[in-house]
Amino acid sequence: MIHRLWRPIRQYRVAWGFLLPAILGMFLVHFLPLVQLVGISLLDSRRTNLGLGLSAPAVGEGTGILGNYVSILTEKSDPFHLGLVDAVWNTILFTAVVTACSFFLGLLGALLLEKVGRKGFWRTLLVAPWIVPAYVVGLVWGVFWQQDSGVVNQSLHALGFLGEDRSLWPMWLSGPLTRWALILPAIWREWPYALLLFSLGLQTIPRRIYEAAKLDGANGWVRFRKITVPLLIPAGSLVLLHGVVYNAYSFNLPLMMFGAGSGNGGKQGDLLMPTIFRNTFQRWDFGRGAAATVVLMVGMLFLVALWYRVFRSDLEKLR
Amino acid sequence: MRKLPMLMLGVILGIGTLMGCRSRDTLPEGDGKTRLRLWAMPNTEGPKDVLDQILVRFRAQNPDIEVEVEIIDWGAAWDKITTAVSSGAGADVFQLGTTWTSSVTAMGGLLPLDGLLQRIGGDSIFVSSARSYMKPIYADSITSFPWFVDVRPMFYRTDVLAKAGIKPEDMFSNWDSYLTGLRKIKAAKVTLEGQRVEPLGIAGKDWNVFHNFYPWIVGNGGGIINDLGDSVLLDDEKSIQGVMAYLRFFREGLAPRAYLEKGAAQVSHEFDEGRIAVWQETSSKLVYLERPLREGGDNSPGARHFAAVLPPEGPAGRKLFIGGSNLAIFKSTRHREAAEKLLAFLTTDSVAVLAFCKISGFAPALEKTFQDPYYRENPNRVLFRDLVLSSKPYPAVPYWGDIETVILNKHFGNILDIAAGNQAKDPSKDKEGSFSEEAVRKELKTAAEQIRALIQREIQSNPANAARLARLRQVDR
């Protein structure tokens, strides 16, 4: 067994030598903190025993070793639990809508870019929102959404969608509309990234394939369905993966948009990361904060595994 | 041969890395002076210069002590202080938000100050409402001294009240007269300097969301938890009606609904710009409003026509929010005597306290400071002492921070979201985005249940706390 493992290492020892610092780095930076995170999630690590660090006692008697997990997932009187339930649903909706809209807008934008001249200029212009830091987007849109003075309601009023009585104008940062107040700026910031990836994907498709199909009498729609879509799957899969992971972990945008940086999005505007942050770091409740993070991480690992299973064959074609 | 330069490079990089990791716990001491580090938050403009200016006298009185002032941002302060407590590596003297004192004391990282308190003449030198955080409920010792307090007068537009025919002394007398006054302002449809003036400004879901509700809950005879911190009052009828009394301002249109989406700084600006007649804010607002034009003061309608007044009295009396900061010493200090001198100077030297409060606009915690003409002769500041004496501090229990930051701010934010909705046609149906008293009650009940569970867990998890609580209950009886 050892001999079988050792053989490829000996065979490619120079390559392994070059890889060793990276492997060590990955072990120290990624793997050890992950193990530590899981370890902390089993501890009763909180404000009162902060000084004990990893020597904090295991979760109390009667609740079992998984007490922190049970508490955050099932106990209705646990503030973490209630916040988590709202935040999970908000995050699922947020992630699904933002990823789907960014995907289709990015694809549409990339296809349109193929038809216009000065592609570089337009691409640079369109990618601009993506380079704005998320916390700046949160702050700026927090002002845009204001009921009485925000540019959104003012514009809707100027276009005739809203009447003169400002007190009847929609409130974007309170109540059910809060979800859209989060989703729209996130799409605004994210779709250019999808556009960029799809544009790069389109450039890798050889022109001669289209020309051959054209000679065979395939119309535009058939060429799109039979050539563009299959060959864009690798780029599309990356857009999906990035969208799901990035949006599920969204933090700066909701934190800065609500309550002048207090991050209080209310029942409809609270996402998972701000909830975990508040409960963990404003209360120093590391045990349950780590448990919530592990649950989120396992959920994300499941999604990434699903993604890999769905797109594996397409990704392997890239080799 | 090629190995040698690589080895040297490795050694240099290694030493560089280790030097980069060198602790900043201690300051160099080569000239025989004791060097102290003071951590303070930005309480004023140019906070470091202000403190250095105040410390000039201390340095003259104590030539053997050097003080290095470090300003830490409010957003990072909690992390930095609690990390310092648990690691034993921090400054010598540091500022502590009053509601943090119990938590940090419970972590066991603060130096007991009972001896120092005895030497300076006991706690009666501080105003009574600022004393509760000096020795938190579960603590055995005094662990901090009050430095300054954050109290919140009401600011009103003198010209608006005059135009609406309202006498301020009548309007701000009690909750009923206050409500009547606001309704009168609304009915008068006052327009001044080309702007329609709304009666009241209240901020929405920002950091202060719970502080704003609090006086209406306790003023109505309710509360959040009792003074011992072992039973929950939030779902009592008086507390619920206190919350409803506050929400009435939005529901009746006395405070614009749009303000539910604004933070305190934004609504404060609305007052300055002349768009609201009444606004409650921390006393430091006076520094801004009173600043003469030649010193960069404001010429806005708010600054030209304002006065400060005590908030109205509720059915259970005038019980107001009080915040502020204490000063404490880390147990890990190696300069106990010098640190105590510095802490005593900043908190009990009336010249130093007055100088700081004049610049920051906060009210002093040191009782004798109020005898200064600065407070006795100014019509707006004369009410500062009454504001301090009318305030009711939050219970000084270690878990108050958890209750406030996670449970109360969340649920009271949700309540403001409910208040923003249209009146529910059928209150028994919990329709998202609609307002009903039932929805508010439900939110308060959930918050109360969570606080109960949290208190139970806190007391159960710490047998020493349970024993102390039993003793305190006996004394209370």
C-alpha cells in the first residue's frame, strides 16, 4: 500500500518538491482552521470563558456532544435559532434570484456584445459595477432606496408610476420590499462578472463551426442552441458556482445597507452571514457560532458536490 | 556556495518575521519614566489631541509618568477590549461603554478598584444613576469609575412652537400634553423658510433602535428585566402599552414614516435643515448647535431657533435612557499605582472632567462638576443634572449585552418594520407587511421568551452567579 503511494511521489519528486510548500500552506491555512472550527462547534465556548480558548469545556451535560447544533437548529427559545430560520429562507431566495438573474443577464449581455463594435470599450464600461466594493454598493443603495428622498422613488415618480403624496410611496428598507432592496443591487453588481465570463467563453468558440453550420443551412436559433449553448456550458457552470457561493456568503452588502451600518435588515432582510456574525462576535458565542458556520459549510459543500456531479463531464472535456 | 546567500536570505526573512510579530504590550522604558497606555474611543473631534490637552496637567503633576493615548474605533473596541482581557495583553487604562462593564467584569480581567474608591472619598462623588455600573450585579468589587454619561434632551424649534401657539412648558410636561402638542403642530401645517415642518423626528433601525423605545417602556411602568436581572418584564402589559405609545407617533403620522428607513445622523440633519420641530438626541448635539458661526458653526434653521428641554413625564414618572463610558484598568497592568493615578485624574479631577465634557458635550458623572457656571448659567445645559437624575440605567448584568445587541435590537427592528405597514384588515391573520397590535405583541412575546431562556442558561451555567443571585434576592426582600 505504502509502496503504491510512494511510487508516484518518487517518480515525480521534483514536481512534488515544488508542490510541497503549497500543500503545506493549504494544510496550515485551510485544513487546520477547518478542523479547529469543527472542534470549537463542540465546545461551550462563550464570553465568560473566552480566556480558555480551545480548552473551553465540551457542551454541557444533558445536551450531548452536538448540543450546540441541536440548540441552533431546534430550540425555539434560542435567539440564534429564530434568526437562523429567517436568515436561511432569505438567503436561499436571495442566492437563487441573484444567481439566476445575473446568469441570464450576463449571457444576454455577452451575446449582444458579440454583435456590436468596440467590444473592449463596452465591456470595460459594463464591468464597472463589479469593481465597486460590496460595502460601498450597500451604503450607496441604502441612500438610493430611501422612501422620501431616494433616487429610486424619485425616478418612479418622475416616470409617473408614483403619485404626489410621498407618504404613500413604497418603503424599500422596511417590510417585505426589503428582500428586493437587497436583491436588485446584488444583481446590479454581479451580472457584469457573468457577462465577462460568458464573453470569454464566446471568444473560445471557433468561428469556423458557425460558418460550417451556416453552410449546412442552420438558422441563428439552431446555431445558438446546437453550438453556443453546449460550448458555453463550462463558462456557465463557473458563473453558477461563483454565484451560489458568493451570494450565500454575502455579508458587506446587507451589513452596510441597513440602519446606517448596523446591519439590521429585519425579518425579511437578514441574511445568514450577518446573522452568524452578530450572534457569534457581538455576543462572543463561539461554540454555537462555529456550529452554525459548520452547518452552512456542509450545505455549501453539498451544493458544490452537486455542481461537480452535474458539470463533471463538461469540465473534463476542457482538459 | 550558492547555498550561503539563500541561507542568509532565509535567516533575514525569519528574523524580520519574528520582529514583525513583536508584542506592543510594553513601551520602551529607558529614561526611568513609567509609561502608561490609555485606550479611548473617538468621543470628540480630534480625540487624541483633546485627551493630550487634558492630560497636560496630569503630566505636570506626575513628571515620572508618561501617557500614550491610543484611539480605538467604536466598531473595533469591543473586540479589542475582550481580546485584551482574555489574552492579558492590552493597555493599562481604557474606556469601557457602560453596558459593557458587567460583561468585561465577569470575564475577570479588570483590576479591583475598591481601595482607590475609598481613597477618593467613596462613590457619592458620582451622580447616583452613573454608579450602578461601577460594581455590576454579580461582581465582588468595584471595577470601573464613571467618566461621562450620555443623556438625551429633547430639542425643539422655538419658532415652530410659537407659530403653532404652543407653550413649551405645557407641551413637554407629560405624555398626554406632548401628544396634544405634536397633534397641534401637525394641524397647524407650519411652513417656515419655504419648508413644511413635520412635528417629530424619530430614527429607524440603527444602533439606537432599542435606546429610543426604552424611555417609553419604563416611563409606562414596564421594563425589560428586573433590577436583579433574573426575571423578564418585557411581555408585561405595561411594557407592551409603552411600546404602543411610542409607535403611535408613526401610526398617527406625527413622525414621517420615511424616517423609519433613516439612521439617527440622517434625522438629526433633518432637524438642522428645519424639516422637523422636535427631536431627541444625545446632549453632545448642543456643542454643534451652539457653536458660533465664526468657529465654523451652523447657520441652519435648526441651529438658529432651537432650545433643549427635559423629555415629558410618563405615567410612572420621568425615566430616561442613560449611556456613557467608564474607565477601568486591565488586571495585567504592570503599573498599578500609576494607572490608578491616571484613572482618578480623568474621572475625579473636576477641571479635567469639565474640560472633557465641554468639548465632547456629554454630561459629567462627577457630581460637583454641575456646580460650575457652565452648567448652572446656560438655559440649555441647566437641565443636564435633571436629565442624569431622571435616568434609569439598564440592569448591570453580564448578559445585558447579549440581550440588547442580539435580541432587543432584532425584535425592535422587526417592530419598526411592522409599524411601517398598512393597518391589517384582519389582525388575527398574520399577514406579512401589515400593522396590528397583535403582531407587535407577538414580537415582544418572542423576545421575552428568548430573554428568559438566555437568563436561565446564564445563571445555570455559572453556579457562582446562582449563589450570588440567591444572596441578592434575600437582601432585596
